[in-house]
Amino acid sequence: MTGGNMNSITLPARCDRAATEALWPELVAAMSDDPTAIDATGVEHVGQAMLQLLVSARRSGGGAVITASPQFKEVAALTGLTSELFE
């Protein structure tokens, strides 16, 4: 593990399908053997496509550490993905 080299991505307020498609190449490029930091603190809306992408990111490479807004956490809880995304 290399210290302090965590890649970081900030999600937009509206994480709909278009945002997911725009973010996908950036997320793939950021994935490495080290965890990728995903800042979702400004997220107000998150759709199914983004949730799927983030679950995939958590399972890939070094994984992902997601810091989420209350709205994002609520959607994760409603969809049963809290443990998949945050634990």
C-alpha cells in the first residue's frame, strides 16, 4: 500500500444515468490497487445506474471508500445496499 496516493472522485448533486455514463471512464481510470475515495457528500439524487456502478467499484481493484450525504445514505438503506456501499 502506498501512503497518501488515494485517488479521489467527487460525485455531482444529481447522479442520474447521464452522470453515471459521464463518470464511468473517470472511475475506471481512478481504480487501482489502492482504494479510491468517492466523495458523495453533495449528492441529492442517486439513481439505480450510479448505485450499480459504485457497488462494482467497491468490488474492483483496491475498492472504494464512499463518503455520503444523508440523501445518498437514505437511498442506500431503501435499496438494501448500505453494507455493500459503506461497510
